[in-house]
Amino acid sequence: MKKLVYMASLTVGFMLTACQGDKPTEVVSADANRIKSHLRFLSDDLLEGRDTGARGHEIAALYIAAEFEKYGLKPAGDDGTFMQRINFIQANVDQSSIKMTLSNEKGEVELSYPKQFLSGANPVTEQAVLDGKMVFAGYGIVAPELNHDDYQGLDVEGKVVVVLSGKPRSFPSEEGAHFGSNYEKQKHATEHGAIGFITVSTPTAEKVRPYQNLLNFLHTPSVRWLDNAGQPANVFPQLLGGAYLSKEAAEIVFADAPQNLEQIYAMLEEDASPKGFELPYRVHLESRSEHQQISSPNVVAILEGSDPELKKQYVVYSAHADHIGFAKTVAKDKINNGAMDNASGTSVLLETARLFSQMAQKPKRSILFVAVTGEEKGLLGSDYFAQNPTVPQDAMVANVNLDMPILTYEFADVIAFGAEHSDLKASVAKAADNIGLSLSPDPWPEQALFTRSDHYSFVKQGVPAVFLVPGLQSADPEVDGSKVFNTFISTNYHKPGDDFNQVFNWKAATKFAEVNFQIGLTLANQAERSSWNKGDFFGDTFSK
């Protein structure tokens, strides 16, 4: 077959040979200037931080759709467009309305907000009132796979459950992140008849995210996507209210209980799981929220595959185009531009789409490109798309997610969070090797990053997925990739400093686009669709 070489005067990157079988079909190279121009525009002040539902994100979405159209991709949104429009409910709590009182035969104790407890906006009702007896339910976890059930022998019907933050240390990190999530805990509380849900801070929680730091998020709205009936998704209306208790407040709650807080914390130090018991208080919690309906789009496009049958299957690329908008600060610069998070990932997604569009011989399977909204609000856009895909749900065979690639040094390896759960590990390793990169293991398994970005929305619908980022090995021995990454996290992550003025390495950008192209090509052309490893927890839990 004929080889086509696409070059520009400022093209940076490896020359990649894309293969089907043993026959080369295409030579492609990522263009640094294109990635740079995407990133410059998407992180410009004009877009005001691309907040979900805001004008800046709408501009970004239109720009992304225009680029997809330029590449000749098919629109895969609503009504023949590139946009999949999502309606959201956004709830903001009236800070002055939040009150919590504990009462028993000895009298009442009013807790101080926000010094002693936190309570957020309620997306279900504008006037939230919770009143009921309190029951301690350990971690609030039900995990039969790990022989753990905090509700065993406990009656919480019509009561308010009080649970410890997090999970036992003995739980595997990623499986533990699933079982220890607020969603899973609230689901089990509801299933056992609870009417309220209160979380208690622990020593581990204080190390990871101190209570004092949580005060920075007091004014963060609660956002949920709305289903076809106009109801907020992924909520439990039976739970009439909730709160997060500081250590000081928890000491009051447990003072006259069968075990006090000091005893419970001592058990946690031994990684023992405290058994549940009734608490000597009734709680009254009330708040008032203001509801506003907003909308924001996912941007969706398809490059159709070349095989008559395999083109009915889709390899999905995802990257979130939103960020967090304006910072609540007295500083002059209030715009969180989100250059690295995630204009960089979105720019690489666009360049990857262009590389596929330039191929004379298209891959066998179709490629689906999804620039999602609402990631910063809780993976909302990807969750909506994964539950309401614009292609058949069981036709999505794999997901490669691009979120906050640090493009400030030339890397020598890649990390694919979650690769060990499926045969994607071998596919990613093969694709990376095609351009001289290695696949490195997760350097932070304790952080369970596999459950913390948009790919996880696809995982929960049974789609094998990886979260791909540049690795920590630098091609330059004088550069410490780990130090560079940590410097970004400590100085610019979710701050106005994450802008285009950072020192980007455009060779890293082209290399990251090229390895993404190789991964998608490998997944699209391999004989068998991607599959979960036999006996894998996530595959067994979510695959249909």
C-alpha cells in the first residue's frame, strides 16, 4: 500500500508506522504547533476557566466540535450534531441556614457550623430537614467479597447512620476505593432503611485531607445530571440530610456511647473494624438550598472503521474539557485557566483525532472521541454519556482516558492506571513499545487513581478502560519527572497558575499524542475486542 508522509515545517515527533497485519499503511507524525494552538486557546482568559454550564465551556465545546468537523469526523451527539446536551441541577446552600442539634434526656447541644461540622447543598429538595435517632455503623461498608458487613445485626430502619470516613487499611486499594466511596455507603444505608447519613473524620482522613482544608469548599455547589423525568441522578432521596463531623463534634456524639471516640480511633490504629451500636443522641439537621437548572454539552465524534463488521465496535477516547472557573480569592488573577487540567488532555485528544483522520486506510474498528463536561463536578459528563451513550452501549470495547498529562518534560515511559485489570495492559505495552516507550506500573497504588477520573464512568458500565498519563521517567537524566509532577501539584493544580505561561515541552506533547494514536490503532485493529481479566473484581462487578 501507498505510504503518505504528513509533515509541517515545525512538526515535532517520531515518525510512526501504523500497521494492519504486517503491511505498513500509514506514516504519521504529531504536530506540536497544532497541540500548542489548541492548548493556547482552550486555556485563554476568554474562556474564564471553562466551568460547567458557563459561557467559557460553551465556547470550548464549539471549538472542539469545529475541529472534529474540520477532520471530517461524523457528528455523534444529539440530532445529527456534535453536541450531547446534558441538563443539570445545581444547588447552592444558604450558609446561614445550616443548623445541627443533638438532644437526649440530658438536654440539647447545638453544634457550631462550620467549626464543628459541615453540610452541603441538597440537590433533591430546597428545604432539607432531618430528625432521627443516631446509630453508629462502623465504616458503613457492605463488601461480601471481602467478608465485611458493617450492618450485620444492626437495626437502622428510620434512623440516622453515623459512619467512619474511608475504609479499613487491610482492604485492597482500588477495590477499597469502590467499597469506601460515599455512593456505595449511602446506597447501603438506604437499603437498610436509614433516613440520614453522617460521616465522622478519622486520623487517616486528617492526614490525607485535614478538616480545616475542607473549609475551602464551603461554597462549592452540588451538581447532578437530570434524567429524562427531570430527576437528579445518583442520589438517594430517602436520605433527608447529611453532614461531616470534625473530631471535636464526634467526641461529643460518642462521649456517652458504648465506646468513645478515643477507643474507636485506637481500634483503627490496629486496623480493627469497630462494630456498630446505638448512639445516645437524636439529631436534628436542617438547611436551605437554592436550585438552578443549567446545561452543558459533551462533544462527541466518530471516525468510522473500515471493517464491515468490526466497525460496529468502538474504541473510546475521552478527555474532560471543563475546569473550575473563577477562584474565590482576593488575588488579582481569579481565572483557573486549567491549561494542564485539562486543556492539555483535550488538545492531545484533538491531535489524536486528526492523526486518525489523515490515515488512507482507516482502522478496522470505529474510534469514538468524547470531550466530556462536568468532570470537576464529580465525573458527571462521562457518567451521563456512559449511561446514555450515542452508540450501542455494548459496542464500546475499550476506553482510553486523557486527564491532566503533565507536558513539561520529555518522558521515557507511560503509566496506564487500571491496565492490570484487563488485557489492555498488553495492548498498551505493545503500542508504547512501537515508539520506544515502556509501560510502567502505577507509582501511587494507595491513591486508587483508577477510580478517580472519567474512565471510571465507563468501567462502571462494564467497559475495560485505562487512564493514560506520561510516566515519571525522563528522557533527560538531568530532569526528575517525579519532582516535576509534584511541583505542579503543589504550586499550580486547581490554581490560577495553571495557565499557558507554564513552561511546556512540546516534544512531550507530540510524543503523548503519538503514543495515544498507537494505543487506539492497536485496540482498533487487534483480532479480539478488549476484555477483563478472568476473576477481576471490576470486570465481575460491572460487566454485563
